[in-house]
Amino acid sequence: MTGWVWMSLAIVAEIVATSSLKASNGFTRLIPSVVVVLGYGLSFWWFSVALKLGVPVGISYAVWSGVGTVGVMLVGRFVYGESVSMIQYAGAAVVIGGVVIMNLGGAPVG
């Protein structure tokens, strides 16, 4: 698998883990708590594999954190019924736009 496939898996694991934090109820519920710990563990492991396969660390972290942030916001909205304002959706679009711009940035300087 390519580094970007591993990065995608890391992002999904991070979104699942972060979203499970709410369900864990402060780590008082066993199954969601286990999902949190395993999800973060897998996320960091798969992130490290992506880096080992040559995905640049700065770009990969921007993608991981940006897509993860928007993904968790959407889980909050559609799974937990949290309200999301138009301003927050606009902010998510700016985050994704920033990640896209970083990826289109071309050759590094220096």
C-alpha cells in the first residue's frame, strides 16, 4: 500500500477514536474507552508507516489534522446531533482549502 493509503487509515482511526471520547463518558464506559485507546494507537502507528513510506511530515500532519478536524465536526453533527453553524461550516471549508493549498504548493524552498 502507498503512504497515502496508510495516511487515510490513520485519519479514519483518529476520527473514530476522537468521536468515541464522547461516548466513553470520561472513560467510565469500557467499550468506547477501548475504542479510544486502540483508535489512537492504530492512528499513530499507521501515521508512522505513512511517514516511513515517504509522505512528507509537514504535509501529512496538515492533512491528518485538517481532515480529522472536519471529520470529527461532521460526526458530532450527524452522530451526536450537535448543532453546527454556517460560520463553522465556512471554517471547515477554510481548513480543507488550506490543506489543498499546502498540497498544491509545489517544490519546497531551500
